[in-house]
Amino acid sequence: MEKNESDIIALKEENRQLQEKTVNLKKTVKTLRRNFQGIVELLAETISLDNRFLGGHMKRTAEMAKSFCEFLKLPKDIIYLNYYAALLHDIGLVGTNSDIIEKITEDLSDNDKKIFLEHPVLGFEIINSIYSLKRIAAIIKSHHENYDGTGFPDKLASGEIPIEARVIRIVNDYDINKFKLSLTTKEACSLIESKRGKFYDPELVINFLSFISHFEQNNKGTAKSINCEDLKPGMYLNQDIIMSNGLLLIPSGVILDKAMIGKIQSFSSMLLGHGLIQVTY
């Protein structure tokens, strides 16, 4: 009897220690993820200082890619992998001629076109040099591959292209359609749909068009300028949030969540525009 009781006590202690180790492991994983995200976001902030348009494009693409992956109910690790890769997908364009970033490809000189075609490989080489970012580097390299095998740099087709790169391919072009070509949501979606099965994964396009209909609902309310403290999740941001040092904090065209609102409010005293934020809700 005494032996049984001592065994039970030992098992309870072992279980307690196991639970404690599990809690500590979860805390460690959470800390590592935060540190990892901090590194990636710091790189993105640096990019926005180099070219505000590029920084805004990459941040919008990342937020939409994350939301689209959540809509698809992909595993959490894939969602974050997509977010990080989208946040850095055009890092190979940093420091290039601003025309390459701000003009459409058809209007570029032959030399600038050559540089543009090289940027996925350059981005891959930059990011692949960091051991913990190697999976992201592979996605960056493939984000201009076409579903029919006519893209660049490796002419990969269909399933050869990582799912994350296929997602970013659609979201990247949608953002360009809206913010570089100044198309309406309907026009931007029509252009994506017209290249379904050519540039884009046909199944993902169907899902994306359903997703974007839901996403853009947040941009159909009343546009107002409100104070930072009145921001709420779900509001659609109509303006770039710029800090007094010129840093792009949050780009226009995103739907605000708690993290973004917290970031804006933390830097409220350092924002241009006296803290008034233009949103639709």
C-alpha cells in the first residue's frame, strides 16, 4: 500500500514536471517566433525607407496573403511562412532605379527590364544567406513563376511552384493592379481571372475571388478621419501612416487588426497629420 502511494506521488511529480516543461517549451517557441517576426519586420521597415511605394506594396501583399491563407484554412505555420515571404518578396528590388519599382514592366528600358527579371534570384541570394530564412528564400525565388511554366526565373509549372509562391503571385499582382495601375476592385479581379490557369493556379483564383469579395466589404462604409484612440479592428485604412522621420508605419489598403492599431497608437506622438487617421467603416 505504501509502495503504491509512493508510486502515485512519483507519477504526480513526474506529470507536474512534464507540464512545466511543456509550458516552458511553448513560451520558448512563442519567444522565438516573436524574435523571428521582429527580424523580418525590421527588414521590411528598412525597405520602406528606401522606397515608400515598394515598402507599402510589400506590407499590403503580406497582410492580404496572411488573410487569404486564413480564408483557405491553411495550417498556421504555412500562414506565417506566407506572411514572412510576402513581406520580403521584392527585397531584390531594393536600391534599384525607382522607375523599376514605380513603372509597369512594359514601360521600362531594356536594361531596367533585365534588372527586374533578375530580382527574384537576387532576393533569394540575399535571404538565403540567413540560415533561418532559407524556406522564405525559396518562396521569394518563385514568386514570378507562372502556372503554365512561362514565368521566371526557372520556368516552373503548376505543382512545381511552392503553394506559398502561387498565393503570393496572385496577391502581388492584385495589389499592383489596384495601387500601381489604379484599377477598381472589379477591374483588378477581372485581370486576375483572365489569366487563370496561365499565370495563376486556377483553383486558387476561384478561392481568391471569393476571398476578395469578403475582404473588400470593409471598404464600402463611410470614409472618416478619426483619432488614433478611436480605431477599431475591421476598419479599412485609406491613407499611409507615416512617421515624422519618413518611415512608412502602415500602408493604405489594409484592414486594421489589433496588432496594427496597437502599433499606430504606440507611435501616435510621432505621426504626421496630427494623429487623425482616414478610414472606412
